Amino acid sequence: GMIHDGESRFSINGKPIHHFLGTSTFSEYTVVHSGQVAKINPKAPLDKVCIVSCGLSTGLGATLNVAKPKKGQSVAVFGLGAVGLAAAEGARISGASRVIGVDLNSKRFEEAKKFGV
């Protein structure tokens, strides 16, 4: 349910459909809390913007606000999907001297190199 009141915002035939963290939906239209909305530039390519979503803020925020690597330290990132790449970017911004990427999918390493891994 929603964080603010624990209620679902979706239903089918009058029965609530439970969702994850506010909204998890493929619906064309939905109702969300204003705190879960971000305005984007109408010219932004939606096929790129949708990937940014929470993955960027989660990975970057975890690195900058929780791990807080110091300049010159080494950082290991486990998982090189959207969240992991954002974490690697946070390590780069923090001045990490080495960012080590770990992922079971070897196809992700070439892209990760662009993020300093």
C-alpha cells in the first residue's frame, strides 16, 4: 500500500490490487501522491528517461550518503545494472581511486567501464 495511509490505489471489480512502494503499475493512467512525481522535460526521450527512474537516485545516494567513500579509496560495486552503475558514478564523484565492478553477467563490463569501473 501507499506509505502515507497503507491503502492501495488500484482495484479490479472493486477488489484492491496490492502494489509495491506507492505505485508499481503498467497502467496507462494512475493516481499517485505528489511526493512521488517528478516533472521531466517533454523533449526528453522517454526510452532513456525511464531507465533513470529510481535506479540512479538509489545507487548514487547509497554511495554518496551511506558509503561515503573518501578520495583515494577503493570501492567495490556488486551488480552492474542501473543501480550499480549509479553507485559506481557516486564512487567516481567521491574521488575513489579504484572502482571494482562485480557482476555475474560479463556483458555488463564494457558499459561499466564508461562509468569508471
